[in-house]
Amino acid sequence: MFLVITLLTAILAIIFGFKYMPEFNRYYTLIVKLPGPKMYSILGNLPDLLSDEATLFKKIRQWSKEYYPVYKLSTALYFSANISSPEDFEAIASTTKNIEKGAVYTFLDLWLGEGLLTSTGSKWQTRRKILTPAFHFSILQQFVGVFTTETDHLVKELRNICHKPYINVVPYISQFTLGAINETSMGTKLNVENEEDRSYCDATHQIGKIITHRITRPWLYFNKLYYFFMIPGYKEKRLVPISENDEEFNYSKRKKLAMLDLLLNAKISNESIDDKGIQDEVNTFMFEGHDTTSMALCFTLMVLANHKDVQELILQEINNVIPDSKARPTYNDLQELKFMERCIKECLRIYPSVPFIARVLEEDVKTSNGYILPKRTMAHIHIFDIHRNQTIWPNPEKFDPDRFLPENCQDRHPFAYVPFSAGPRNCIGQRFALLELKVALCGILRNFELDPVDTPDNIVLVADIVLRAKNDVVRVKLIPRKNS
């Protein structure tokens, strides 16, 4: 197999070299100066990258520490500069020039098209401008009611199974966040009895695994070869119609809600977006708005189960802010849950939902240790490792919400905590996500005491486009509270 791969990559090297030789010479001269793990001739680091998801995740963590703050990886001709320092992330992300997403995002094209996550240039700027009002606080206030209703459904479902020794919370939380994003973005309720709606979560998870598999295998980079002759490409083509959910454009049945209306109004008023563009944005928000928040909540529940004292302090704060146990939290109530917010932030530091992002450099960037990353470099920013940088976060694996007390934040590097990315391409929905997490925790902690099953020491993290536990399993024991 390796002989075939070597032959293919050698042929590609010759073709690439003849076509782009002048630019490639300068690029290659600069990029190979970066430190990094041993490369195997033209295969680069491919033998190391062809690992299972859990092993690959551990290797990336090891390389980030060993070659801090920047190192190179290569899969045949494809080089990446891997960043794990806030200073170098700031140099890349603080400018409006480096807003083009990395090549790995092109693998999402079949699924997400040119939505806000993957588009660039004027298209990205136009879409961002259209969608920003959807996350104004006046709109977010309306969403709190949706989050509360979905939380009620989640609590009811958890009550039916809490007698079990433990629960894998991932499928239940995924269903909760999918229902919330479906109604807030599309104005339609999720039908859990509908097989297509139930299969959506599973389809998105499978696509994520397929894309992660593809990233480390350069012979799968060519779409015609991949989609017509490779088994993973065939599987992805079958999964994409499931993940798109064709029923979402049944306008006559939906309520009037912010995001879709903004897109439709933009199409009607100035034709700045067409039906395909609306479809791409809907698919993007359905994926980003449910999967990232889902895993954030799952890891938060696992952490709180392992810190009973913190769990009880959050419950006390909830009861102080909302004394009536039957009252639904309001937008203003949620703003008062300061300790809970610090706990959520600390969980997102330890378990950032998006562990890495990628950019294509539009200009040379000088790193904090003096290397030059040449224009057109694929820069992979490892948020997971920035968040566990020992010089910024002492004892980084320890859960300590006090890290986010105002006095402990004021001198911290602005790019040291970036669970929603940073700079012009930061996550547009971060306040949406925090509100949803707060509402869910209010409902869950008022109704259940969390006991540990999985712990930070035994949970196995895997490489994926969203941070996940191995086999999508995060186990917690739920004990109904007597007064709930």
C-alpha cells in the first residue's frame, strides 16, 4: 500500500513542481526550517498521521508540547504550520487579511457548501453582515423560552431512564441541542418520532469521522477520485442528504423567527443571497449550532459530576437568583448566574468544542520565535493546546472556575482563551451557546444530582472536527433530587 502511495505522491510532486516552481521554491525553503517530528522522505509525516483517532489526538498533543510554539507537519506535498501559542494565533487572526479558511474546510463543501463557516472574501463579509442581527440581545431574549421548553423535554426524558446505573448523555444532549437550534433558526419543532430527525445527529457524527479520516490521507484529496471510487466518499454522499433535512424549507409551517427571516429578507430585498446560499447557511447553523454545544454540555456534566462541591454551589446560585423552583429562567436571570458562567468557561477551556481551526495565510507572518510562515501557508491553530499552555494556565488540567474571576483575567493574553475562536472570524453564535448551556444546567441541576462515572483521567478524547470522547460515550449517573 505504501509503495502505491509513494508512487502517486511522486507523480503529484512532479506535476505540482513544474506548475508552481517559482512560488513553491520560496515557500518550501521557509516552511522546512520549522521544527517538527521526523519526516519520511516524500511521505512526510504520513506514517505517523495514519493512526486511529485516539492515538492521533495524543500525538498532536505531544508534538505541540515538544515543538512549542510552532511546528510543521507534512502529508506528501501538503505542509501545515501548527500553532499552539496565543501570540502567534493573534498575529494570524487579528488581521482582516487572513480570513480564508484552511484547505481542510473544502472537505465540508458537499455538506455545508459556502456557508458562514467555509466561505471567504466578499461572500463571507456579506453573509456575516446579514446574520449578525440574529444574535442581538433582543432576539436572544426570545430564544430563552425555546431553550427552556427543550430543557423541560430533556429533563422528562432523563427522568425515564435515571434509574439506570449510568447514562451515556451524548445522544440525549445531542437531541436537545438539535431541537433548540431547529426551532430557533428554522422556526420548526423537531419531531423525535420522525426517523429522519432522529438520524440527523448520527449522520453529522459519521460525516465528521469521515472528514477527519480524509484529512490525513492525501490520496483522498481529489474529489472526482474520492466521491466516485472511494468507499468513504460514497458513504459521505449517502449521508449528506440525511444531514441536510429537506423538510427545513417548508416555509408555510414555520413560525417567524430571526435567522431564516433575515436570509429570506436579504434574498427578497437586494438579492444578496440565493436559495442555494440560504440552504448552505441553514446546514451550517444546524451543524455548528447543535454539535458543538452538545459536546460542550456533555463534558460540562461530566466535570460537574466529578466536582460535587462546585455542583452544589451552582445549585445554590440558581436558587438564589430564581427562588421559585417552578419559575422559568429569564434572560436577565441568566445574566446573574456569574458563578455558573465561570464554571462553563472553565469547562470550555479544558474541553473546547472546536479543538483546532485552520487558516490560509494571505501574507507572511513572523512567529514569536523568529520563523517566517510564508504566504499561502496552511496554518492549523490548536485551540486545545493554547488552553492547556502551562505558562498561562498553571496546572492546566485542574478544574478551577476562579481562573475567570475578573481580577484573574485582566492581565491574561487576549488570545489565551479562544473557545469561540477570535478576531474577525470569531464565532457569531457564542452568546447563543452560553445562554443555551445556562438554561440546560438550570433544568438539569435542579432536577438531578450528578454522580461521576467517567472521569477526566479515564475519558479518551479523539481527533475529529468537534472534540469528542471515544465512541461518543460520556457517562454520568443521575440521581433525582427529592424536592424537584
